[in-house]
Amino acid sequence: MDKPASWQLTATTINCDAVDDEATILVYKDWSVKCTGHARYASSKEAHGLLRRKSRSLGRRLECLGPECPKVMQYREKLLSEESSSGKAA
């Protein structure tokens, strides 16, 4: 992971069970990550209220885990593996 990726940015959109909505995972050239679900659902009291209402409606707890979310980390690791196998990352 010492070397930057061979691309500037890559992204994928997933159906995130943690917030019961679509979220886009962005991975940057320096391997930093960002999730639009985290930006949308963990940013304000209003967003927390929305998750509480959705939780009651679905009958299960919804909670955004942020950048340490397993789906975010899995996508990043997948990209790291692909870069390593192509010989472009250390």
C-alpha cells in the first residue's frame, strides 16, 4: 500500500443494509476511502432521526458504521488485491 493506485478515483454503488439505502464507496489514489452513506446518515441530528424512523419501520436497528464499515473495507481490500496482482502496487 506504499504506492498510490494507478487511477485517481474509483467508485462502486452498493445497497447498504446498515442504512437501508444505496451508498457509493469512493476509493482515492492514496487509498483513502469515503462513503456517501456515511456523509448522508451520520452527519446531523436530522439524519440520525431518519435512521431511527427507518429502523422502527423495518423492525431492525439501522446504524452507519462509517469508514470502518466492513463493506467499505472489503471494497478497498479488493482493489488493493487487484492492484497488487497486476504488479502496480507494492
